[in-house]
Amino acid sequence: MLTDRDRLLFYQGKVKAIQIILPETSYLDEYYLINKKYEWLLSINHHDVLTGTGEFIVEQLKSLEQLSPELLR
């Protein structure tokens, strides 16, 4: 899901396609990656702050923190 001022734009795609498209969204205020079953959510806002919720995302962020603690606070 992308936000563009007053609009919410929803897209569905495979990981490879999303990896190609995300770098092209830097002009948007923020975007969200949401599991189809709504089990987790990951967002990046216009301040480049990464926020996530859900067991899967928490586990992934903990793993990232162990590898690169300077990236997370």
C-alpha cells in the first residue's frame, strides 16, 4: 500500500516485482508492505523510519539487529 498525499494506493505483487518497484517510490510520503493474511505489516515513512508489527516482522528485525545493530534503535 502506498500513500500519495490524500490517496491510498493498493498493489499486489511477487517479491521480485516489489524489489524492482520500491526504489522508484522515494517521492511518496510512505509505503506499507502487508501480508495477505494481515499477519504482519512493515512501513517506511518520509523520514526513512522503518516500523513493523507482527510476529514475523519482529523476528526479522531482531535478526537484523544482531547482524547490524547500528541500523536499528
